Amino acid sequence: MSPWSWFLLQTLCLLSTGAAPPRAAPGAANCDLKSQQSELNSFLWTIKRDPPSYFFGTIHVPYTRVWDFIPDNSKEAFLQSSIVYFELDLTDPYTISALTSCQMLPQGENLQDVLPRDIYCRLKRHLEYVKLMMPLWMTPDQHGKGLYADYLFNAIAGNWERKRPVWVMLMVNSLTEVDIKSRGVPVLDLFLAQEAERLKKQTGAVEKVEEQCHPLNGLNFSQVIFALNQTLLQQESLRAGSLQIPYTTEDLIKHYNCGDLSSVILSHDSSQVPNFINATLPPQERITAQEIDSYLRQELIYKRNERIGKRVKALLEEFPDKGFFFAFGAASQ
């Protein structure tokens, strides 16, 4: 799961029914997909010991879009492992509570009080547009499951005026037609957590919410305003038909299903964080974009991977007779 995508977790838990929905047909891929399970590429790495342990790379998309392309050896490794670890404990109510708390402005503050007036008005206008369009974006299958547009909008964007601007930026970037159509089906990480719970496996997490949440809240105000403004500009351009996103969720699914480990597209997990660095920015804004990119890479990839690595090593050393299955985001490994 990408570091910046779990703000959706409370929505995903709220909308998933627990029972696995019927599997949709996997997305078509333009790669040379193999017809035999034994020939499929894999995001599974084996830690050679007795019993073996495993690293498995996930992505933050509905599991039904990728499950049929996950090789049998990966599914077998999951079934055979007695302990399953995730980045966060996705089934613990505290995780949801902590995520919600971390996103909120200090008591008594509202977005209208902290955002520049023009950005606040554009944000409000865009959310009104999304709310108007959501009934048209939803699928017959979603309607058949009893999901209503107002309910879905409130589940994702409810209480938005009390949220910190950085989390509102992430929320805006996820309120697209493609993302709305996927709601109601657990993402791969959450599905594996639900399966581990159903199979009564021991589960755990290598991180706390605060460790992934605080770095995002650590961006300074000018950086956050720049990021929110760029996100709104992108969404406004998409609405006007003058922009196409270079990396889409469909591209991500295709590359994952093709087992494309080297593709840069995996770093755009669900494309939930816009790439702020582009040649059209004025010099000073380009510097701000580069500073944000550098900060997030340092905090959410390099430092984070080192921290996770130490904790995984400690677990393996503490329990040498146990088989672990570590399911972490492929883009962050």
C-alpha cells in the first residue's frame, strides 16, 4: 500500500462487506501474459530458512482486478505461512481512529480559516461538482449492492472542512470517476488482511499509523498550499478536457498483472499523489515541487524502508521456527 493512500482506509473498511464479492474479469493487459500459472511473473520473494518466510508486493487497487494474475505460488505461500504481517493493522479499529485523528485540524480550526480564500472557493466548487457527478459515475453493480451516491460522497469527503489541507489534497485526487467506480471492493491489502483473519492466522503490523501520518503533516504550510493548488489545477484541467493524466490506475493494474517490476509506473500507486514536478512551472515553484518530492522520498521511502527492515529482521530472529508472510506495497520495497 502506498504511504499516502491509507487515508482511504476508513472508507474501504466502511464499504467492504467482509464477504468476498464475485470476481470481476481482470483488466486486459497489453503485455505477453502467460496462459499457465507456472509461467506468471511474481511479486513474491522467498527468505530461505526452515520454515521459509516471504515478502509479497501488493498494490492499492481492488483485489478483483489483479487476483487472477497472482501466481499460485504466491497464494500457496500465503496459505502456508502461520503469521501474516502488513504495513498497518488493517483490521484494528484503532487504526481507523488514529487515521481519522491524524487528518484533523487542531480543535476549533476550519479549512476556511486557514486556506487562502481563492483556493477555498475553488475547492468547494470542485467538491460540489464531484457530488453532482457521483450518481453518474457509480456502476449498476454498486447500486445493486445498496450503495447510494450521497452515502458514498459523505463516506469519502464527509467533514472535509475540518481536515488538514494535505489530506484534503489527497482526498481531491482520489475523487475521480475511475476511483469511485472501484469503491465497494476491498483493495488487495485489505482483502489479504480479511482472508488472514478468516483463516485465523496470527497477524501483525510493522508500523504505527503515526509513523506514516506525521511525515505528511510535516510538510510546511507553503508546500501544502502549493500541492493543493496544483491538485486543483489538475482536476480543473481534467474537467475542461485539456489534460490527460500520464499514469492511470489502469496502467498500474496492467503493469502489476504483467509482473513488471522495473516499471516506474509502480511508484505512482493508483496515481493518488500528483507529480508536481513539470517543465511548465516557474523556477521558484519548480524548486518547491522538488523539495516536496525529495522530502517525501526521504521520509516515506528511504527512512521508512530502513525502519521496516530492522523490524522484519528482529521478528525473524525472535521467531526462527515460524513462517512469516510480509505483505507490503510493491512500490515501496
